[in-house]
Amino acid sequence: MDADVIFYQFSRSKIERLDFSHFLRQFSWDHLPTGRCLRLMMNSLNFCIEGWDTDARELHTIPEVRRFYSAFHEAWPFWLYFCNLELDTLRTMVPCCLPSIASLAVDGSEQVSVTYEPLDLVRFLAKDFPHMNKVCDRASMFEDRVFQRTKSIFEYFKLPFDAAHPGLNPSPPQRS
């Protein structure tokens, strides 16, 4: 059973000052629970930015937001565990941390397509999975649930996922 989603909003002034100290006082590694309480926090956070509502630019193109999310990620690299995958939180935050991105507006659509080098995304995720696994260990999670979360993250970013489920034994080799 998942916990309710927690919406955590950063103000423009905090973003411009790169100040996420209040968040860290509540959610730093030393303040996180263990076991079941921590398991319930998986998929529970949604981060919001305030102060650019009237700005026509997409958040991932705003230099202050990009700097903030990069610094925030450096200080608290547990996004893959905590961010809610039913919302677009990570689809906004992660591109801010990638070396380069491009936005494509389609005529007649309110949505903007964000593009980046797929390898940059894969590198980002590869660096983050150990942090997610560290939280999973602290939460005493079974391997099956870690596998499901990993698979969900790949699906969330529309990446191929072909790893074998840990509970399934591979077929024995065929003899000729």
C-alpha cells in the first residue's frame, strides 16, 4: 500500500538562492525512517516550483530552475525512490540535470516536447539507481519490489527494460 502523495513546493526566492535546507531538515538521510515507514514513502513525493507561473518558458529551460534542480539532486540523490511516477515530476526535474536539452513546440498543442540525448538520461539513471537501492535496503524491501520499481522507472522514461524478474529461474541450457 502506498502513502498519500506529498506535494513539496519550492518558492522562487529559495530557488534563486539554491536553498533547500528546509526540505533537507525533514528528509535528509539521517532523518529518514527505516523499514515499513520508509517503504510507505516510496513513490510519495511530488516537487513543485513557484514563481514562474507567468513565464512563457518551460521550467527545464529556465537557468535558475536548472541550477536549483542540479544542486538539489547533488544534495539529495534519492529521486528515483521517492518521486511519484504517476505525475510528471521527474520528467521536469531530470532534464534540468542533463547536460543539454531541446524543446519542441507543436502548432496547435499546449504540450512542449523535451528532447535530450538518450545516453545522457541512461547515464543519469545509472548514477541514481545505487542511491535508490540504498534507500530500498534501509527500507528492508524484498528484491521483487525493488525490481518492480526499477521496471516502473524504465517505463516512466519510455526506456526498454529486458531484465529477468529475480523470482523467475532462467530456462536450463538445452543439451544437444
